[in-house]
Amino acid sequence: MDSNSSDMIPLRQTSSRKRLDHKRDTICIFGTGDFGRSFGMRLLKSGYPVVFGSRDPKHSILLPSGAQVFSHADALKISKIIFLAVHRENYDFLPALSDLLDEKVLVDVSNNIRMNQYPESNAQYLAQLVPKANVVKGFNTVSAWALQSGSLDASSQVFVCGDDNKSKQLVMDVARSIGLTPLDQGSLLAAQELENYPLQLFPMWRLPFIITAGLTVFFFLYCMVIKVIYPYVEKNVDDTYRMMISIPNIVFPIVSLILLGLVYLPGVIAAFLQLYRGTKYKRFPNWLDTWMLCRKQLGLVAFAYGFLHVFYSLVRPLRYSSYWRLVRNVASQVKKNTTTEVEMIWVWRADVFYALGILGFSVFGLLGITSLPSVSNTMNWREFRFVQSKLGHVTLLLCTAHTAVLGWNKFLKPTSFKWGLPSGYILSMVIPCIVLVLKLILITPCVDRMLTRIRQGWERKEKSSGNLNI
């Protein structure tokens, strides 16, 4: 009985192991570079048998433990899905394997050095090279690092395109099995766009960066004229030290407030455009579409500049110039044996100024947090719209009021205009005030009702050729 038991145990283990080995199809990988090795390791951890196809199987090293190495032909014989992780320049070995690739899924994961490097995409070229295979483009937007670190530390989206739906589904199933999120991008004609995607450098950030850089340079030079050049020319006072802390601490909040206004200005323009047209079924101008698509990026840059303003403001009292100015003021009063009385109007002004700044930046921070995908995905559309739209306009109002209190009664004083130039904070309030006034018009009951009807599908009837359209 003992001998029979001992004979049965290995049989059970072997049977179980066979079931596990055949639970998933064997996947072949051509290419032993960083991506090929990382992808093979991820597949092995997910329970897939993995084989590597190599020109010289005996000299293939650094492969994941558990993977097997065969020649290209032998690897194709035991695999239904083949991932091609080699550059286009090295496709020359594939035509000889055309018969073995008949009706098999060949996944092209290659990328190019520059956008639109070839007339056709690598995947389309591959389909012409081995017409018997079902070519699918996919996984080219996933990096080797992302495969090693896991989907929690990197983007988990996998873009897939191909002409054979069944083959695409098999590839998408592999993506889901290893914890990634596949997105079907249509036929193989989309491969060119997918291959260009990893080569783009912050495409949605380009316009916000240009706007931010332009505003920053302009207001830095503008403040230099008022804060440094004017005192030197008119009073022969050297205030060049202001370039390091004081002027940046003026530029950051100015640009931040303007950018925040630019976030909400296209929304009110779009609303008035819909009111004017009397319908929502007409496209906005291209410039307005582009502007609206980059609002998130503008808001995040505005928040970053607002954070720098807070940080610079905390550092400002620690500077030597501030300390020296305070000591000089105290020494002057001691010499004169006088004491400056506290003026409650300035106490109130300072407290209101700081209170508005704290509240504005706090709500601003809430906007930045809810824009993170991990946070926004937990909110429904109404909650997200309430935070980004309603609280966004509240943030704009608080920050604008914070700036207005800074100006206090200086707006009407001729002495505050150096060489006839208004202070930077006055210019920074122009766009936010326009937005707030237009928004105030939009939330009036009569206008709001009309806009709501239009956005629900109602269209204004127009006269055409003397007749009323029905």
C-alpha cells in the first residue's frame, strides 16, 4: 500500500503541473533586449509559459528564470502569439519564417527614432513582409520600466490596433492577464499614430508652457523697470538685489492669477457663443477647442506658481534686507524718542489680505488634488464639475480679492504709477475680473435658464428665405 501511494503521488503532481502549464497558451518573444526580458518576466509571473526565439539560442543570456530559448523556427512551432521586440532594421529574418507564421498573431511592439520616420508604419510594413501572419500593433507605449515596476507605478494603458478582430482580442486578453488596461484603437491604419505617440514630448503642455514662459519673462522685465531701473534713474538707488526674491515673489502671483483666469475664460466664451448661436450642435473655433483642451495644464502650472509665491513669502522676512529695514526703523524711533501708533485700518487690511490668500490657496490646492486621476476617478461627474467649476470660480474670486486688498487705495494714487506704468498686480486683475463679470451674467436666472435649455438640446428657430424653420 505504501509503495502504491508513493507511486501515485508523482502522477498526481505531474497531472496537476500539466494542467497548469496548459492553462495559458505559450507566448513567444523575438528579441532579448530590455523590453523583451521585462515583458517575459511579467508574463511568467502571470502564469504564461514563455519561449524566446533567438538566432543563436546557446549564447542567449540574462533571460528571465523559467523561460526557454529556441531557434526562431522552433519557437514558432509551439506558439500561437509572437511578440516582435526588435527594430524595423532587423526584420530581415522574418520572410524566411513566413510559412510558420501562417494564421499566427504577430504583435509588433517597435518604435522609431523620430516621428513619421518611414512612409508607412512599422506594423503596416510588417504586414506586407509576412502577409500570412495576423499583424497587431500593441504594447509600444509601455516601457520596460513600467513592466518591471508594475501598473501601480506607471501607466497601465495598452493601445492595440489591427485588422483581425480575433487576433486583437487575444492580444488584449494577454494585456488584461498581466494587469494592464487594453484600449482598442481600430484597424492597422492607426499604427502610425500609435508609433508617434511615445515620441511626443508633453504635447498637451506645449501651449501652457509657452504662455507661462511668455508671461513670466514679460512681467519679470516689467517689474525690473518699476522696481530696479526706475529707482536707479530717478533716485540713484541700487535695488538690484530685488531680482532674487522680491521681484520673483511679485511675478509668481501675477502669472498664477492670470493663468487661473485663462482656465475659466474659455468656458464663459463658449457659453456666450452658444447663447449667440442658439444651439450646442455647432463646433467651436479651433483656437477655442485647443484652449479648452489645455485648461487642466494651465491650472496645474498656475497652482505651481501659487505654491512658489507662498514659499517665497515665507522666506521673505528672513532676508538680510528685511531685517536691516526693521532694525533701522526701530533705531530711528529710539533716536527721536517716538513711538508709531498702530492704525487699525492697516491692521484690518493686513489680516483681510492674509485671510483671503490662505483661503484662496487652500481651495486652489483642492482643485489641484481633484485633478489627479487617482482622485478624480473616485468622483462622479457632478462632484467633479462642482469642484472644478463652482469651487474654481470661488478660488478665482478669493485670489482676485486677495490682490485687490494688496492694492487697497493705491489704484487711484498717481504716485503709484512709475513713469505712468501701473503696478503688475493691477494688470494681473484684468482677465480675472473679466471672467468674474461674465460669469456673474451667466448665473443670472434668465440667462442661466436659456443656457441650460440650449445645453439640453433646444435650438433657436431661425428665419430662412422668409419662412420659419420647423
